[in-house]
Amino acid sequence: MKTLPGLAIAAALAALAPAFAQAPKPATAPPAVQKEFDGFIGKFRAALKANDPLAVAAMTRLPFMGDASVQDAAQFRAKAYPRDFTAKNRACLQRNKPVYDRDGNKNEIYAIVCGGDVFTFTKGPTGFLLTDVDVAD
């Protein structure tokens, strides 16, 4: 008779296992955050469409990715923009859908994957800014 309660517990746990095994639901941005990002990405994409590195720099956290050699808009235009914003990446950023998440510091972020690069936009005190361009995993 001691095995009956053990079997009941095992059956209950087995029934719950599929719920725990499911992939986590993707994060969903609060409506106000989504609206703010939509406004930002519209301006960002307009700057890309115009191929305007100074406008892109104005929407980027500088120094870019903590690089002391990219501290201002002129340095961004000369170093980071040609490397990261090729015609192919600019076209990709125009069409690919941003994905919302929170980073390890609970900052609200959006990421857009273009080929082998991930462009990350982070919400800060002044709104969203491009913060990183990393190699996709």
C-alpha cells in the first residue's frame, strides 16, 4: 500500500512535465515601450535610408560600444558606420523585425539580426539608442 501514494505523486509529476518542458514564451513589450521604440526605429530607418551617418550617430550611445576611438559623431562616421552599416545591413535593418527582450540588467532592449550581426537598441533615460553591434551566435 505504500507504493500507491508514490505512484500517484509520480503520475501527477509526469502530467506536469510537458508544461515545464515547453519553450519559454518570448517577452512582450509593454504598449508604452513598444510605442516609444516604434517612433525611434522609424527615425533610425529614415536615417539609414538617407545613408546619413551623422543622423545614425545621433541615435547611438557614444563612445560606441565603449570604444575610446569612437567617441563622437565624426569618429562614428569614419570608423563604425562604414564597417557596420553596409548597404546590405542597411537594407536588412529596414525590413527585419525587431525582437523585444530584457538584458541581464533588466534594461528593455530590441535586437535585429542581419546576417552575422546583431544590432541592439537599449532604452535608457533619454529613450532608445543603438548600443551594440555584435556577432550573432
